[in-house]
Amino acid sequence: MTAMHRELVEVKRELVQFTALRNNLITRLDDAVARTQEAMSATGARAGSGPDPLVEARRDRDMGVVKSMLAEILESLGKR
């Protein structure tokens, strides 16, 4: 029982580390998108007709995060 408890503590620690890395990556991606938008605005660049690629990239990234979180929740529920 003690070994199982230690293993569970280790898994939780690894999950916290992974979540912190993922959150850091999301923050860095948001910063990169903001800088790119500012640079495009400063140069007067205009996107052609159609969806804005930066908006699409952010949406795709956000959907990936949501899917990952849902997978983690479902996996957690499946272990109970």
C-alpha cells in the first residue's frame, strides 16, 4: 500500500510539472501571436480575404488544450 501511495504521489508530481510546462508554452505562444500582430499592424500589413491565420492558429491551439484536458479528465475517471 505504501509503495502504491508513493507511486501515486510521483505521478501527481509529474502531472504538475507537465501542466506547468504546457501553461508556459501557451503563454509563450500568446506572446508570439501578440508580437506578430503588433508587427503586422506597424507595417500596415493586411491579411487578404478569408480567415486570419493568427486567429486560426490560436483557435487550433486552444482546441488542442481543451482536448488534452478532456482526455486527462476521462483518463482520471476511468481509473476510479
